[in-house]
Amino acid sequence: MKRVRIVLILTENWTMRPAPDVTDLVTFAIEAERAGLDAIMVSEHIVLGPSADEAGLPANPRDYALPGNQDPATPWPSPLVLLGAIAAATSRIRLVAGALISPLRHPLASAKDLATLDRLSGGRLVVQPTVSWHAEEYAALGVPFERRGDILDEQLDIWSRAWSGSPVAFEGQHYRFGTVWMEPPPARRGGPVLWFGGSSLHPRLIDRLVRYGSGFNPLGPADDEGLARLAAALSAAGRDPGELELVGGARGVFPGPDGVADLDQALAAVPAQLARGFATICVKPSQFIDDTAQIGAFCRSLAARAAAFEEP
């Protein structure tokens, strides 16, 4: 059986008490590393508009933040600043910038920031660029929402060139620049590890995974037909589908609108995911505990459970 990797989600934990501040999230990461967990993950929104909760808030506020179910006042700290602090406070654990809304930034600026963060962490950075879902966020930052997929594709091309060595130039539909040098380069030649995700394995997502991806982190369970198309596309490009990191998760089942979920019940879904190749498992602690002070014990409990999955 594959080694189970646990990813501790740091953002989205605002229901815990006392509510964790940004510095507390650094402490969460330190405790995750001490416990032997594989990675921590932070996600983002730069701003939220009034329509962020138009789909209705979750019945239990401890549930995952999803498109359209978020209070506009939800706290989302800057992921790159937070990961910089975590990089300085840790030495082994992987740092996942999950759901980084790349089209809201200029690709050269983000390439520089990510390369610097990769160097600060000694090559531990994982980035999951996304186009996200919130039109009002794009409007506030002056980026055309309807072009976000095309923008991301150009950005990925620019990142690949910039991280492969200077000088670099680019001529595209959305970005054009002459010969420039971007230094220092990332710690990992070719740039940080890239994951991609989405609610379905559509052709554009498969193309991004084939060209740039080292991991697939779907929004919800991935369908077998889509995974088969992804494997075929990887093979056709000369890549081994077995080398793609597949990311799953443990989602709590809540007894009501006010209670925490049972961790063992949530983890009971992990063996079926392992059988499909999803051996990296994301866990959001606030689904299972309310007390911020319990985070160290929670991480140790997760590590013990992950090791038990690997027993013959």
C-alpha cells in the first residue's frame, strides 16, 4: 500500500476558539511538522463581494468553503506572506499554496514571488494555480472574468519559461514583454511543484496537468472516466500516470449545525481512496475540533492514523 500523506489545511479554521490569527496558523504548521505530517495547505481570496454567499452558507459553519457559500467577511490571509513565515519556522514539511488565483496577478510578479518562496523553503513549495469562481473578485481587481482561463494558460507558459532560466521574452494575447532576466531562480529547476484541480477533468485541465502538473487535487471525488482520459493523455505525452500525485480528503459528517464531526468516521473513506491511487489526504482540523489549543494533539492523532493505514 502507498504511504499515506496527510495535508493539514490551515485556512478555513475560523470556527475554532479562540479564533486562530495568522501567527497561530504558523504554530499550526510547526505542530504539523513535529507530528510528522507531510504538508500544510493555505488557500486564498484577495477580496470577497456581496455575492460570495449567494448559494447559501453551510448548514454547519465548520464545513468546507466552496463556491458561493462564503460569508463576504470570511478571513483569507495572504497565502504567500503566510507561507514565507512558515518556511522560516519549519524545515521539512511541504508548503502548499492551494487555490492560488493566479489570473489576479501579473505572471512575472507571481513567478518572482513563488521562486523566492521556493528558495526560502529549500524547494518545499507546491503551487495549485486556479481561475476560481468569484466574478466580483475579478471586477474589483480589474481582470476580465470571462478570459480567466486563457489568462492562466499564458501565465503557466510564462512561469515555465521564467523558471527554466533567464533571459526570457514573451509575446502573447494577454502579456507581452521583451528580453528580461528574473533572478534569483527557484530552488527547484523548472519551478515549484504544480498541482491542478477542478470539479471535472475537462480537456483544458487535462492539458495543464499533462504539460505542467505533478499532482491532481479535484474538487470532490474524481470520476473514473475522467481519470482514464487523464492517464491516456499522460501516457501519450510520454509521462507515467503513476507518477502523478493524486490528492483526496477526509470530509466530516456533522451530527447537526453546531457539533464537530467524528474523525474516525471521516477517515473511514480513506481506504477506498487509497485503492484508487489517492494517497495524499487533506484534513481540515476545525471540522473535528473546536479548541485551538488542541491542534498539537490533533496532528499527532492524524499521524498515528495515517501510519495505521500503511500496515499490511
